[in-house]
Amino acid sequence: MYAERLLPHDIEAEEAVIGSLLIDGDSIMRVTSFLKPTDFYREKNRLCYEACLDLFRRGEAINQVTVAHQLAIQEHLEPLGGAAYLSHLISTVPTSVHIEHYGHIVNRTATMRNLIDAAANISALGYDDTEDVDATLSQAEGILFRVRSGQPARDFMPLREILDQYLEERAAVSEPLGLTGAPVLTGFDSLDQLLGGLHRSDMVVLAARPSLGKSTLAINISLNAAKSGARVAVFSLEMSREQIAMRMIAGEAGVDAQRLRMDRYAGLSTEAQERQIIDSIGALSELPIYIDDTPLQGIMEMRSKARRLHVELGLDMLVVDYMQLIEGGRRDSNRVQEISEITRSIKGMARDLNIPILAVSQLSRAVEMRTSHRPQLSDLRESGSIEQDADVVMFIYRDDVYNTEDEWTNRFPDRPYPKNIAEIIVAKHRHGPVGNLELFFRDNLVRFESLPVEQGAF
């Protein structure tokens, strides 16, 4: 029989962290970003650290007297050893200079304990022997992802902590992206004003009938977000990465997309255009955009790839183009059930990774049957779960697709023909108002552009 092994811990490092805080209360700012109370193995050290955090949140001084007072109020001082224990902690370190080093030791041993706990949970999943292997693998991945990302399993949380997080995120909006939980901007002013940007943990659906530019708009938003400093990943199930790259180059260089495609074989570009193309390729190469063009992949595979990228490089936004091409996980279910499972998984992924996910979707043919052709929520193809799970639903509508110039003039003689004017209809907005706005679709360059505010919103 082997003796039971102790869980990883380092009591000396824990005491050194608290001792450093008692010597220099300001040093707490050097560890709060990565060190949590739950990282402490010994309970009395955890209680001391929590007392320091309470004082820090209230803006009060952290020292032996104030910490003792805080612990006494909470009736924890005597059980952990009284003021004598605090004096012992101070004696363990001569200075607070190395508090970050001690803090990382405490955090590392906590991660090892969490890994052991995760292994036990995954083992229990294996012993359950369920028929849904994909769901079990997803649960196992989720357990490991929480260990690696430092996210605890979601549980009941006091309202005070939720409000503290809200205040931190609210203050973070004006700070550089990537350092905070700020929304991701689309780069289209009228759209950003209406939505307040694309918010973390939101599922944003962009839907339209074929050939109205939904993939183009998704790519444009990706580029604009990346230029603002966001790390963007794109799952392209319809177009190859080469096709996406060509569209990006055409829009960035201001060169006709068809001419650019022909130029690969015929060399039609002028010297000036060639210089524009080369400059654009250089600028695009610096952007943190990652493209996966694997066709016929399932939501579980996509979720695993996104998690891995998020852990390895960081991720601020994800684009899925488009939902109806994602393979369903269950062969015994119909397509409506599969789409429902896919939308729930996309929403869960957005919350898991704390990023906005822009999911492109096809609309049903019902749009073509109506006189107005203007899309509505009931047109979302194959499942009402898309409307239910999405935080934002946007449609693209263009009058010039459904009306020739002569037809338009006969119907609206006093209104100019809306050539290449795309109406963006925000039909659902869980966090704010709905509304319509206009963008200009420059089809030869395969890109959308903002219109002046007085022209582009109504």
C-alpha cells in the first residue's frame, strides 16, 4: 500500500506573500492580477489575504494593525492565532521586493491542485460511460480549459462581487484593447454608436440572402477590429483562405477585385497598382488575424481550436462563416435540432472565452416570397433557436438587388436610385435599441464603407 500523497503546496511562500503585504501594503497591486484567495492552501493564510483585499478595495492602508482589525471584525483573528500570527508572518520576510516571486509559487501550486481535481472529474466522466461521446469530450475540454485559463467553475456569486466586476469593466472601456474587457469596435461609426461595439460573451448574428455581402461585411469588421488591436480568428467554411486574402487585398489596396484575380495569371496591373498591392500586403501581414478554412467541421472541433488559440495567443473576437455549413454532432437528429445545438454551443463558446462571436447565417427563401423582400426575424433559416440564442441579430438588405433603376423610378420618382446602398437592419439587440443604418457597398472593391451620419442613419 502506498501512503496517500499530499497535495502540492508551499506554506513558506504563502506566509512570505502575507508578510510582504504587512510590511508594504502597496505591494498588493503587484499580485492582485494573478493571485486569488483560493490559491492559498492554508486557510488562515487565505483569510489574511482576503482581509488585505477587503482593505484594498476600500482604499484603506494595509498593515499589521488594520489587517488585525479587519480579521477581528470578521471574527477570524483569534481562530488563526491572533496578533502573534501576524507578527510571525512579518518575521518571515525582510522585505516585500520579492512578493511577485512568492505569489507565483502560490499560484503555481494552486494550479497543480486544480489539475489533480480536474483529473478526478474527467475520470468520473469516463466512468459514466455515456453514449454521447462528443458531449463528454466537450465537458472534459471545458474542465481542462478552466484550469489553464484560471477560470473557476461557475457557481453562485455575491451581488457585490458581480457589481465590482461591472465597475472594473466599465472603467476599462476607454483603455487599450487586449488589456481589458472592452467591447470590440466594428469600425463603422453608425453601427458602433447603435450597438456600443461588439460586447464580450455576446453572440452576434449577421444574416442575409445569398450575394448581398454578408461574408464581405464580416471580413470588413474583422479587419477593422484587428486594426484597432483586437486578435481575431475566422472560421471560413465556405471560402478558402486564399479567396479571403484576395478580398482583403482588393479592399485594402483599392484595386478592382476581378482585375486582381485576373492579374495573377495575366499581369494586368499598372506599376502604381502593383505598388498599392504590395503596400497593402505588407500592412495586412501585420494584423493579428487567424484563418481556418477547414470545410465540413463540427462545432466541437471548432470549439477546441478556438480554446487552444485563446490560451496560446489570446483572442478578442471570433467570426464563423457560416452557421448552416457547420456539421451537426448527432446523426439521429434532424437539421433543426442540429442548428439548435450549434447555436447553443456558439453562445456557450462566447461566454467561455469571454469574446464576441460574429456568426454569419443564411436567410430562408421566405424573403423572396414577400413583396417587400425586407428580412425579419422569422426568416432565420432552419431554427428559431438562432433568434433565441443571439444577443444581436443584424440583416443586410439592398433595394438595388430587388429593383432595377427603371422600376425604382416608376415607384419613387422623387427619390434617387439607391445604387450600392446597403441597409443594415438591427432587428434584435438584447442590451439596447434596435434600428436601421446605411453603408455603401463598393462591390468592385468587395468592401463596405461608412456613409456620413446624416446620410447613413434613419
